[in-house]
Amino acid sequence: MSPLNRRRLLAGSALAAFAATAPRNAGASAYPTPYQHPSALAVADGFASVNALGLNGTTGGAGGQAVTVTTADALADYVGRKEPYVITVSGRIQVGDDMLTVVANKTILGVGSSSEITGGGLQLGSTTRPGNNVIIRNLRFTDASDDSISVTNKAHHVWIDHCDLSRGYDGLLDVKRESDYVTISWNHFHDHSKAALLGHSDTYTADRGKLRVTYHHNFFDRTDQRHPRVRFGEPVHVYNNYYRGNALYGVASTEDAGVVVEGNYFENVAKPILSGYDKSGPGRVVERNNAYVNSGAPQTLGTVVEPRTYYAYSSDLASSVPSLVTAGAGVGRV
């Protein structure tokens, strides 16, 4: 057994031991404050790692109390508290036809591959309670009555990683209304049409100069559109994602957005990259080092601010993306 796997095994055993002995009350259990779920120790990359707007990266609920929730009431309670929390979701939680408002300084984690939020979703921030500095990892989202996850109302420094999102009503993972410094990584999107909107509408010009988002190593698995569909934001960095069988298009840059699309693998995608879409005006696109397999030609336009002016990163070869992403994206892999 490798040292890394041994550390993971020991960490998982420690988590199980705490879970077996911790007291439970009203769908939640509290661990001693120093304890952290192993996934809570990971570090955000991309735009979520940038020192800006008073935050040096995205730390979520680090330093706060760690709790485990098993009911919708307990989840709603802890995500809405003003204090920082590391919240572990255990099992399947039926939220109902609603979106739970997540406020600042929260980490929300699933255990293994069985933690699920169904029927509703998570909204990061309200008009009066910001959803800044939030981490969501290793959770399955199904059958949401609206968006599965909505990053909105000026939320900034958000990291959404290793989730599985499917069968929502509207968008699976939308970022809008002046939100900023977001990373969306290693997620599996499937069994849905509208995957990832970025930008509220053609008339919401307040998004201009914001919406800096990194999308990397996501699996857009036969979803139809919005991978992402971008308005106004710049730079938006889309790299090392696997696009397979997307019926309408892969990436769309509109309304003078600036999008860098690099090192992705497009398979059976007739319109992999668009500048402009539907009634939205054209956006700027720089594409490089992508693979187009049984796919159409990309549309490009103009120049875009380089993501490297904000953060360092290393891009994998496009040819390696399908194997890397199918092996690593989704739940149960952190």
C-alpha cells in the first residue's frame, strides 16, 4: 500500500471512529473542534485561490466547529449560521421544493459516494447575507426543484469540487449576479440539458468586470448546453474538461465576455465553441491545444486577459483528459 493510500485509510478510519461515538441531536452531531474531515484539508486552486476582495484564497469553514448532519432541518440550520462550520452530510437528505441559503465561511462535504442532496438545492448568499468563502465537495445533487447549486448575490471565493449533478429543473450549477473568484473542478454533469450558466442575463450589465471563474477537469457527459454559457465575465478559464456528446454546444462566449478555452477534449460535439448564441451578442474566445474528435470547428474572436495574470496552473495534454476525468471526476474520489 502506498503512503498516500495509507494516509487516506487512516484518515477514513479516524472519521468512522468519531462518527460511531459522537452524540447525535436533531439530525446533527458535533465533533471536537480540532477534528477536520480529511476532505476539509484540501486547498482550492484556480480563481478560488486568488488573494482578492479581502480573502486570501478560499478556506470555507476552516477553524470552525465540525458537525455531521443527517436531516434537511439540520443542514438548513448549520448552513445558515453566521459562524464558520465544517458540515459533513451523511446519507441522503431530502430537501423538498426549496433552496437552502448558505452564508459565509462554510465547508459542506459528503462522505464516500453516498451523500446526496435531493429535491432542492443550495443557494450561496442572499441580498442581505453574503455567501462568500464557501466550499462544497463530494456531494451528489439530484432532482432539484430549481438550480442544484446557485452562486449568486455577489458571492465570492467559492470552490465546488468533485460533485455529481443531474436531473435538475433549471441549471445544475449557475454563477451569476456579480459573483466572483470561483473554481468549479472535477465535477460530473449528466442527465440534464442546462449545465453551467455564467452571467444572469443579457441586460444584467452589473456582471461586467466580475464572474471570474475557473472550470477544470469537469465531465460534461451528454448534457446539452451551457458548459459554460458566459456573459460579460473576463477572464473565464475553461481547461482540461471532457465534453462528450453535447447536443447543442460546448462553450458559448456572449455579450463581450472573455473566455480562454484550452486543453479540453471535445468528442461528438458539433459546435464545440461559439462566439454569440441565440439572441446574445458575440463574446471573445481564445482557444488553444484542444482536441476535437468527431466534432465541429471552434469559433474564436479577439483577445482575452490571460488567467496566468491571476494564478499559476499546469494544463494536462488534451489527449489525456478523457482518462483523467472519467477516473477522477465525481463523488467518492477525494
